Amino acid sequence: MPNESQPDFAAAKTVDFEQIPVVDISDIHTKDGFGRIAQELVKTAEEIGFFYIKGHGIDPRQIENAFAASNGSLPFPQLTKARLR
């Protein structure tokens, strides 16, 4: 049972995949941006449990390469990969 200082993350509500919030962090380095974004991330993590990040500045090709590397590039049979999950 969580105490007063710890949120009950197990109580986060269920949402459809399309309803996962998107948090824009593009102004994280501005005067008020860091605090506002931090509050939004904490609130979203407590209430939903998941979020997407946009405005991070990572090159889309680098993201695509990371997804490609993680999607079946391991030389293990599917049965072995399923056991690793």
C-alpha cells in the first residue's frame, strides 16, 4: 500500500493506445519550460502511466534505425525471442 508521499502507480487509468498523451518538451531549456514539463510528465505518469515525447530534437533517421535494430534483428529463433520477453 503506497504511503502519502508515494503515488499509487497501479491505480493509473486504462486508456486506448490512441489516447496515450503526447508531451512536447521542445521548450525544456526555457526559463519556465523545465518545471512545467517536469510537472506534466509526473502528472501524466501518475494518471496514465505512459506518454509519448515530441520536440526532443532526435533525428528521425536515428529513431528509425533504433526501431529497425530492435525489430527482429537479433539472430534468435522466434521461440527463443518469445521466452526473452
